[in-house]
Amino acid sequence: MEKAEVQDKGGDSVLPPPPPCIPPNVKPEKMEIAKRSAIIRPGFGSNGRRIQLLTNHFKVNMNAPDGVFFQYSVSITYEDKRPVEGKGIGRKVIDKLYQTYCSELAGKNFVYDGEKSLYTVGPLPQNNFEFTVVLEDSSLRRNGSPGLNGSPSEADRKRSKRSYQSKTFNVEINFATKIPLKSIASAIKGNEVGSTQDALRVLDIILRQQAANSGCLLVRQSFFHDDVRNLTSVGGGVSGCRGFHSSFRTTQSGLSLNMDVSTTMILTPGPVIDFLTANQNVRDNRQIDWAKAKKMLKNIRIKTRHSNMEFKITGLSEKPCNQQFFTLKVKNGDGANGEDQTMEVTVYDYFTQHRKMELTYSAYMPCLDVGKSKRHNYLPLELCSLVSLQRYTKALSSMQRSSLVERSRQKPQERIQVVTDAVKNYRYDEDPVLASCGIFIEKKLTAVDGRVLDAPTLKVGNNEDCVPRNGRWNFNHKRLLNPTRIDRWVVVNFSARCDMSHLSRELINCGRNKGIHIERPYTLIEEDPQWRRAGPVARVEKMFEQIRAKLPGPPQFLLCVLPERKNSDIYGPWKRKNLHEMGIVTQCISPTKINDQYLTNVLLKINSKLGGTNSLLAIEHSPCIPFIKDTPTMILGMDVSHGSPGRSDVPSIAAVVGSRSWPLISRYRAAVRTQSPKVEMIDSLYKPLANGDDDGIMRELLTDFYQSSQSRKPEQIIIFRDGVSESQFNQVLNIELEQVIKAFQHLGETWLPKFTVIVAQKNHHTKIFQAGAPENVPPGTVVDTKVVHPRNYDFYMCAQAGMIGTSRPAHYHVLLDEIGFTADDLQSLVHSLSYVYQRSTTAISVVAPVCYAHLAAQQMGQFIKFEDFSDTSSGHGGVTSAGSISVPELPRLHKGVQSSMFFC
């Protein structure tokens, strides 16, 4: 999930301190010496049909590889030595410094990161400087809280004086270190050079500075221009803003610029009233909930129509505009000797009579307060509009997400055109600092050779072979491989419009065709209408009272019909009741159209949850999977799900799924725990207790593997880790893997299994296109040359069929391979694991264990009610330090379902 960022007032986005990646229970000294590091690429794959491809990497030529970046630390303080804390002021101060003292700096161009570092190519005339910089107050005011104290008239009288006020800053620049450009050339040759990332970071900062100078919103290495043509409304007063990601990367074929289309969410600019009606989804201004509006508007920046000035909203007035009085100071008589008099006047009268401005609807609405707590400054609503490029960091609703996907997708050819045009139009290599590095960027996409792997054959019912075509297959006229039997089950309906008798009949008929024997439901239970308006927990309890009253014992399975397809508030309490308290397998549905395709998809989930198997890989059925068929092998999928970026008080959910019933690789069990917010490293893989027991995730999964695999212990463990960045790879190897080893040793073993550790990344910006064809790349496409890492072992794979938009390949990084797979065997295994996902009849974009871990975290995360956690006002600020709240323990699964694939 994307990390939160704090946006400064000038459109720049300043990175907060990185979230703590090291779990609280790991002692810091363990991180001093990295015991393991990512392995070097042992070779390349050769299997598959050759295919010519293009990637959105643009070759970069460096004609001055011996150049050196000089890094200087920057300290900016006020005259009284107070440090400058306002975000965005730094760039204005440094820009003014360059204009004022260019000759003292020998006219040397530099790049500033917006915070505390400045870089030049070659040294400045001296190592240490002290400068005094004077900024006009008007240039500061656009970037901060307006600070207009007192009444509007007082502000008017002071405006002319204020334009002559200014602020003085002291700037110290001190030499810090040298960063040689040749480290990049050395890294491209496959050498491990410590300063390579520093050099690349400087090149990326140059791109950020260029974008900042153009007035863009900066989000890490993505840049967004203030252009209404780039906006796509997704509802709720929120818009997707399209921009570009650009970053330099070292690859096997040299230095490249990775350019991609990027989207961030912003508050839709325009009149405040339009924002409020859209945000609350009301048609009439009179329907606005002002308590919600006050919470939402806090800290949003607006611009006034009458003065063209920017302010930050601090609250709302207690009374409507035509009833909200303030004290107006007026001159009595002419000239300088006239004495000030005060009079009480409403905000409405002031603007209509004193300012001669016409106000209509806002007369009866609260005013926006843009003042301080004891010095209010009220503005009528209709004079104010939201400033553009204000980030929205709350989680999107399912409707907003689907709307964003629908409206922002681009076909491959369109994306190729857009990114190529961007590289040509931005003319990065004309930047004076990049030019002094001798950098020239080619304006065409990089051509690469790819390979298309054959889809694995699947086994379905009646021992039939099923060969997927274009990454897809179906169960038309086919039976499931291992169908289950449903004898005692119940259909419950939480006030949805649904004919339960028809639904159950159709489900039984569809099940019969797929080989699942389903008896008639024991009973159909409609929710008592009097409980429809009760809270979700109470509704679930009342439903279970009916179930207990009508059944002689617990059912084998519960089919639950919900009124909303997504985000039903009943879902969490219902899942918790069934999976934690009762141990009953349940499937929630919200059918809009009951047909064979829909019911088949539902039955695939039900069959998997009840212990059945829909299909297996043919090589799994035989079994003859290389490296796995003869040696007990366990496959793990690991994922950590975080709260939305604006929420730093919601616990993160760590989920691990482990394969069971070796030699199968299609059956999994999940173990899920909570941990401190925003902590990415899983801290509960090994969890020793005071009594000497281990309450960790791995003990649970290792024990289950042993019990389900003919009492065999895993001699090989393959770990797929999702959601970590390259900077965290060593922590995966030296924190998480170490915990797995300790859990294994705690079971009394003196030997260790062989480990293969693979990180799966989806959140990256490399895209792959067919050369000379408008379609997406075919499923099974692999790239392991040219645009991959020059030293480490990684490859891109597009296992899925991209039917809409542009396919995003998964990026796999092999950090450790003690098992000793060949490149072909490992890529074949990864490809095969995209075909064992029991919920669907398509190849998925990333290996099934990773998807299962994500599903398990998502579903069990619903067990905890997060509604009472504090919330940031408008989703564009407020990040507290992780670990500052107590983390609620996640309820454990009931023993009746703990080994099931409940997450399917």
C-alpha cells in the first residue's frame, strides 16, 4: 500500500520520516551486520516462444562518467535562529539565494531537494557559506495560513502596508560529501557499489526540481501539472489527477529513464459549495450536514474570488452568514486625526453593503473561518473555491475505485504514445545540471527480447485434461476435480431483494452439473424487519438466534445474502461470528443476476472453503513437479496490509499462507496477526512466550504441514513475499527469514530446510508492450534481460491475459535460492502458481500464495472494528508516529475452520 506523504503549500510533497520497518521486538544490534544479501543472477531462462517487445525505459547516455556530485548540507533559520519548519518555504528561500548571490557561487548551477541537501556538479568556490536572504511577505503568504487577524476591514486597511513587509532568513551551506557518477557505470557492469543509489537519487532530485519549478504537485518521483484536462472525477468531491512517474534506473543494458503514466487523488478544485454537495452526495444545498462539512473542510486551502488570496480553512462559523456578527473598526471623520470607532455588523452586511458584493445562497449558510482560534476571520462560502492539486489520501470507496479504473485505463498503443510524447516534451537532458553530467536521453522505447511460456495443463473432474487458452479456461460441461458434498446448510437473507427459493434451486442444479451434491437447504431465514435499523453486530446476533431456534445443531455451511455488493457493514461482524466463534464455513453474496456463470464462480469458492479442489496442475496431480515431487516442500505467501495512507492509527495486518498436503501446491492454510501501524516487517513469525512456548505464525503452519503431509517435515521452503521495496530486501533476509529459522529450530530440529526467498512486486512502473501489435502481451510473457537489474536476480512476468487497459507485469526478485532452481525451472514454477488460484478460471497476475495472503489479511482485518479510531479531517494531512497506540489482538480462527481455505 502506498505510504503517506505530507504536502506542502507550494505544491511540493515532502517525505515524512520513513515508517519503522524493524519490528519493535527485534533488537537494533541485530541489524548492524547483514548476514545475508541478495544473490547474484546465476543465469537466464531459455524456454518459451520468442517475442519482440518494447518497454517504457528510455536509454540514457552519459558522456561525462568521471563527473562528481558535491553534496552540501543546508540549514535555513529565521533571524532569531529558530529553524524554518514551514514546508515549501525552503525552495523559495534557495531560489532567492541563487538570484541574490549567484556570483558568490561562481554562477554554478545546483539542485536542491526541498529539505536539507543541495548538490552541484563539481565543487562550489568554498566549503562553507553563510547567507542572509530576504523574502517579500506576499510571496510567503501564498504558502501558509493567511494570518489575517481581526475583521475583514482591518485586513483591507493593512493589505497595502503588508506588501512592503518582508522576512529575513539565515542560510548556512556546508560541504558534506562527494558522490562520483562513475559509481553508476560500475554498477551497470555488475559491481556492487555503495554510492550508486546516492548518485541515482541525485539524478532523480534533478527531475523533482524541474517539476517543482513548473508548479507541479510532487509525490515521490511522480509529477502532476495543474491542468483541468488531466482530471477525472470519481465522485465524492475527489478526482484522479494524471501525471507522470520518471526515475533513473541502472539496468543490464545501461542507465535508463523509466517513464510511466501515474495517477494521484486530489480534492476536486472549484467552488466550495460544489465540493460539499459532491462529497456528501446531496443534490440540494439545504441537505448538507454541516458537522460533517466542518470535519471535511479543516486544513483545506481555498482562494477567494474578491481578493484572489489563498487561505487555509480552520473551521466554520457557529451561525449563518446573515446572523454571524463581528466587530468592524471604522474611521470617524477625515484625515489622520479621525478616531477609530467600532460597530457590530454581520458578515453578510459587511460584504453586501461595505464591499458592494452580491451574495445569494451563502447568506443562510455558515461562513468559512480562515483565522486563528481567538481571532476569527470569516468568509462567505460562495466567494471561495478549492485550490487545485491538494492531495486526497483517504482510502477510496469501491465505487470510486471502479470509477477510477474505468476512466483512467489506457490501451497499450495510447500509453506508448503518451509516455514517448512526455519524454520529448519535458526535454530533461536540456536541464543545465543534467547537461553538465553529459547526460543525453534517447526519445524512443527500449526494445527487448521476451519469451512466452506455455500454459500448464490442468486436471479437472473425470480425470479430464484442461488446456487453458489465452490464460483462461472454464467449467462448461466439466466437473470439479474433487467436489465436496453439502448436506446441512442454510440460506440467510439480511433484507436483500432476493428470491431465496429460486437462488437455492439454481445453486443445487448448478452444483449437480459440476459434481457437487447439494441437499435442499435445511431452512431459509429472512431477517426480522424490526432489526433492519439496528447496528450490524446486533443484526448478526439476532440472525444467529433464529438459526439456533430453527436448527437442531450447527450447520455445515451458511449462505449469506447481503443487501450491498461491496462494503456492507454486516460483512465484518458476520465473518467474525462464523469464523471465530462458531467455526462455520460461510459464503456472502449479493446477486444482481443469477446465471450459470455467476453460480459457478460462487461454487468454486464454496467448494474450496469446504475442503474440495476445483482443479490441479497436471504435473501436481501426477505428481512430477521438478524439485518438489521427491522432496517435501512448503510454499509460503506473505503479505502485510496497512490502513489507508491518511490513517496511522489502524493496526497493520500480517498474513502468511502455507501450503499443505504435500506434494500438492494448490492447498493452503492461513495464519493472521495484527502488528503496529505501518510496520512492514512481520514481527510474529516467531513469538516466544514466557512459558517457553512459541505462539508465532510459523509454528502454526509448520505443524499443519506435518499433520497434512504424511508426517513429513518440509526439507525445502519457498517464500513469496509481497509488498516490500528494494531497500527492505536485506531486512526480509535478516529479520523475517531469521524468525522462520528460529521457529523451525524451536520445534526441536537440529537441521534446517533449504530456503528460496522471492519478493513479488506489483507496485512498480515498468510496462511491457508488443512490438508492432496493438494488443497486450500474451499471458506467460517473461523478460529477464536488458531492463532487469545489472547484478541481482530478477525477472518480469505477465502471467495474466490483459483484456482491458495495459497489462502490468509482476516483478520477481530472487533474494536467496538454496534449493538451486535453474532459471527456467523457477520461472516455470512461478508461472504455474498463477494457475492454481481456486477462486477463478483465469491465470492471475501474481502467484496464488501472495493473493491468498492478501485475501486472508483483508478478511480477518474485518474482525476488528476500526470505526472508533480517530480520523484525519479531509484525508490530506495528519500522520502520527507508528507504534504510539496499543495494537488490539486479532481474534483467532475457530478450530473448525482454521485449516480451511476460508479466504477463498
